[in-house]
Amino acid sequence: MTLFGGLFQRRSSLENPSRPLTDSSLVELLGGSPGTTGITVTERNAMRMAAVWRCVKLTSAVPSALPLHIYHRSDKSAATSDLISDPHPEMPALELWRLSYVHKALWGNAYLQKVRNRAGQVVELWPITPDRITVDRVAAPGQTPTKVFTITDDWGVLHDLTSRDILHLPGMGYDGITGVSPIRAAGEAVGMGMAAERFGGKLFGSGSMMSGILQTEQRLDKDAADALKERWKAKVGGLGNAHDIAVLDSGASFHSVTMPNKDSQFIESRKFQVIEVARFYGVPLVFLFETEKSTSWGTGLEQQALGWVQFDMYPDLLAPTEARINKELLQPEGLYAEYSVEGLLRGDTTARSQFYRVMREVGAYSANDIRRLENRPPIDGGDTYLQPVNLAPLGSDPTRTDPEPPDDDDDGNDE
């Protein structure tokens, strides 16, 4: 039975009258701390920054959409697992793993409660928001240290559970117990990005960015100033008055207001914060729609996508999840899970067909293997694997017949 009726936020005693609302510890209690920018960055409000939203979306949506295949350990044949295919009574498997990857991208950890039946088998997985869990390693006298998860349920009651009840997917960390929150690690970078957005909103919201100033040596009342402004707009406003010449009298002069250099640097700083956030998540800039200094066409994009899968997504997200699922969920059944990164080729028909052709010719895939990957029913005789023909070494002539070695006798007769 699950401890939680839903994915509710952690309940905290903020109503204590002895604690003033200006107490800085309240910020820590809410899950964040003010940085040098004065912006309090938490795992939740960081999603207001577009770069963080995009990185979290990519690192959660892409791996959760990949096929997760189950195999027998003994002969590596295909198998099935009801737990992996349908782990939650309400959420499809894709939504469950996507939420887990969102938690990992924000908090550096994902937690799922293992719900067991009366026989002790895990039949359901329930996600738990990481801000309601603390983790420690506890050692009883004479016993091996055990990882203990202290969880606050929906009614404020604390529960101490172990790895038998919690599937923990930690990210990169320092102590081997929990992962480090990327948002906390990138707190200053995210805070600067949020501060720049707030500054820009106040700048344009206050209307201080005007096109120019009409200045005159005479003292004008409100009606005279409005009349002068309307005359000026009528003379120079609109497309029909483009490149026209304005004549000013009564000592009036026009001063254009342009964006100063410090505001240009403000725009550059906003771009740099996007790059900083992308570095923390290992996401190529082209996936954040930042293509100013990189190509977004042809092999350039393909190589960036391939590099992201090989050096970031697979070792940081897919492989650790496979290891945890295999160790804690499938090992007793003699099964193991493996992500199929070939699923990323689904959007590219040409690349997918070339991959299947090569795998078919070398005997790695049968026709039914390919049809299974394409969600097609098997065909009769489709389980046959081709055997590659032994080819001659490169540079040799397969039609050449080597001469027989000469006779070593001294009689001059080669027979």
C-alpha cells in the first residue's frame, strides 16, 4: 500500500507565531537560498527561466520516450515484465519515467515507492517528490550501514523506509548517498538569468525606453507641450513621412534616444546565462534554439545530437536507470532491462532503413526482428538470420590462382 494519496507538496509548519516572516531560515525551509543577485532560486521557480525549462524538458522527454526492452539473462531472449510495461495504476509508463527524470533534472534525485503484493513482489511504482525526503546512512551496532529514507507523508507523519521500499535514482553526487541538485549547483547562473529577466521587465514595463526628446528654450504648459508633440508626430510619424525633413522653430530641437552600450551588454549577458545553463545540463545549444554560433543544418546537427546521446544522455540518464531497474526490480526474476537508443532514429526514415539493412546483412537482425522494432506482426520464415559470405582480404584478387611452389630437387625437373 502506498503512503501517499497523491503528489502533494511537503507540508511545513510556517504558521509558528514565534518565527517572524523575515526570518531567513524560512527561505531554506521553502527549498532555496538567496544568492548574490538577491533572487531566491528553488527547483520550482527555476522553471520560469526559459533555458531551464527547455533543458528539463529535453532531459526528461527524450529518455522516457525511448523503448525499454526486457530480456532473459540466461540466453538474452526477449521477455516481458508487467511492472515495467504498466508500473502505475493511473500513469502510463512514459509519464511515470518522464516525471522521474524531471525530478532528477531539478533535484538531482528521483524516488519511487515500491508497492508489493502479499507475496512480496513489486507490482507498482509510485513517484515521490524529492523535497519531502531526506536520506542518510544508518548503521546499527554490528550491522552493515543501510540507506534510510525519511519521508513525510500527506498528513505530516514521518516514515523511515529502506531500499526495499524505495527505488532511488540518484544523479551525480559527492557522498554516494544522494545526487546534487543541478539547480542548486547552477544557482548563481540561474539567479543571474532570472534577475536579468526581471530587470528587462521593469525596464520596458516602466516605459523608459522612448524614441527621442523634443527640447525647447521656452517654458511650455501642458496644452502647449501636447500640441507640439502632436505636430511632431504628424510631421515625422508613419511610413509616408519616412526620410522627410522636419523644420523646428522657436528654438526647439530633437534628441534621439538610442539603446546605450550598457543595455547592449545586458542582452549579451542574457545570452551568456543560456549558455551557462546549457553547460550544467550538457544540452547542445542548438537544442535550445541558440544557433548564432553553430550550424543547425545537415551533418552539424546530426553530430551534435549523436554526441549528446553518447556523452551525456546515455551515461548520465539511461545507463544509471537501467542499472537500478536491473538490480532492484528485475534481478530476482532473471531478467534485465535495456534502453533501445535506436528509437531516436524513428524520425529519420533514411537513417533507420540503412541501419536495418546493415544489421540484416551482417546477420544481427532477422526480418521479424526488424518488423518487431517497427511494430509489425511477424511473417512466416522471418526468423532466419543471414550468414555473411567470407570475403577475400582487401587488396587481393579473388580470381587469381597462386602458382604451385617449385620443386626443390636439383635435377632441374619441377615435377
